[in-house]
Amino acid sequence: MTTESSKTLALDFLQHHLASDQWILDNVHDDFEMSYEHDPGTFPRAGMPPLSKANLRSFGETARAIWGTGEGAVRQTPYGLVIAEGDHVAVQVFVTGTTPGGKQLNNRTAFFFEIKDGQVHRVRLHEDTAYIMKNWGDEVEDLDDNRVE
């Protein structure tokens, strides 16, 4: 797979992963893992088990139930850097939406992708956890109770 193809696959993943639609199931590797890279003990989701291909569908259902699908739904918009080298891609992403409690979400994140056999193999997500806890930390623990394991 070319570097440009890897970059396109990573960007397409960002458009589909919250919906966890058929595109996702068709384009993630059988041993796919997505992990949230947080400092254990400082953020409720720190240390949660990685998402696998098997639980992507239920992850999408949970995300839609929590965040909705309308105007306030979470949106992930790549901005700034998209860096690719072979089968590795890094993407800066601006995440916007409205929390279930009505607070605005405007967070910058970074996604790191590994591509294998033309499919998304690994994804590591790094979020600005200080921003999240400062602006809507009380809701994070409630959302964390609904996580998919």
C-alpha cells in the first residue's frame, strides 16, 4: 500500500468510526485494536481495554446513544498536520459537539494509525485530558460508565 493510500484510509476511518458502519467493518483488520492513550489515575478512561473489531458495532451504538446523531453530535475534523510514512499515519483532529449535559466540546486530539494488509490495524488516540476534565469532567465519569469493554 502506498503512503498516500495509507493516509486516505486513515482519513476515511475518521469519517466512519463513530458511526461504526459497514465501511468500518470492511476496512479494519481482523486483529484491529483501538486504544485510548491516557495517563492512568488521572482520567476515567485511562486503562480501558482497547476496542476490537468484535466490539466496534456496539461501540458505535453506544456513541450514537450518548452523543446523538443530529446537530450536536460529535464531529471529528482533521486539521493541521496529516503525516504519513509507509503504513504509519498521524492526524491532528478537532473534535466538536455537545455533551449530553449541554456543554460544548471543542477538543484537539491526535490519532496514530498503523495500516496492515491494506486495512486499519491499530489506532492510538491521544486526547487533551486536561481540557476535558476542566470543561466537562463531571460528565466524563458518567459517560465512562457506558463504555464498551
